[in-house]
Amino acid sequence: MKKLFYFFIVGMLISEIGHSQDLTITDNSKLFYKFNEFDKAVTYEFAIKSITPTIAYEWSNSNKGENGLGIVTQEAMEGAINLTFYYIEDGFITLYDRTPSFLISRKIYEELKETKKSRIRIQDNENTNTLELIGIEDYDLIINKEEKKVKVLHATLSGDSGYEIWILDNPGFPIVVKLKTFKEYELKEVKQ
């Protein structure tokens, strides 16, 4: 009986470890964001159509009925420092030197992990902000209708702005989990 109880406890611990980082973005994943814009909450959905060789996605804004298509090139995914919230309604956009608001480049992710600093430009602003890693934290997120914990990089943006960003601790697909600037943008749910 003691052995059975021991295996049950070990099994539960291993199960919890496995669930702590089981957010994998694949073809057909859907990301649902709440975006506070001008004191109104707007919901954006990003449906990932493919992740290789380029990232193709569809976006929609359920509150306004807007939608469109986009592609993130490998060059942008590897090294872009621009994070954009610009989407073309009923249109198609290819991102060569920027990433969409739900994703940062691997360069930014790797620099934060290795040196605890990186640079980012938000919404085509002339100024580049320095990102400084505060730490790696657990973050509650709904994945496939279950609340789970994922690991995120928590960083501040330079200056006295109080701006912060939380990025999924995933080198292959470092999505923005939350961004707090003059607007607030937060991932609420993922369907894999």
C-alpha cells in the first residue's frame, strides 16, 4: 500500500511538471487576446495557419468585425526588433522587418535569456526601448479550456514609463503573453 501511495504522489508531481510548460504553438493553434484600447476592451484572435517555413496567420477583431491575413518572414522571426500592432483590414501583409503584436523575434528572446537585456521598438516608434529582464515567472493561462501555468520572461522597458512585457519562455515561438504600455494587451486563451 505504501508503494502504491508513493507511485501516486510521484505520478502527480511528474504530471504537474509536464503541465507547467505544455504550451506548444503549432499549425492551427489559436491565440485570443484582450486589448484595452481607449478604455474599451477589444478581443483579437490570431489563428496560426502554418509555422514553417514562414509564419502565416489570420487575425480577426470580434468586436469590430475586422479581419485580415499576414505572413512573418524567417528574417523577421530571427532578428526583428519592431513589434507592430498594425493590421490591414480585409487585406494581406508580409512582415519583413517586424513581428506582429503576438510574437517577438528569437533575437530578442535569446538576448533576454543570455544577457538579460535586449532592444525593442513598439508600433514603429522612432525610439528604441531597452528591455531588462526582471525574472522568469509562472503565468496562469487557459490552454484548451484548462487553466495551466506557463513560464514567462518578465521584462521592463527603459525609462520611467512603467512599461512591462511578459514573453512565453519558448525559444522556438516566443509569444507575447502580456504587454503593458499606454495600452494593455493580454493573452487570455490558447487553443492548440
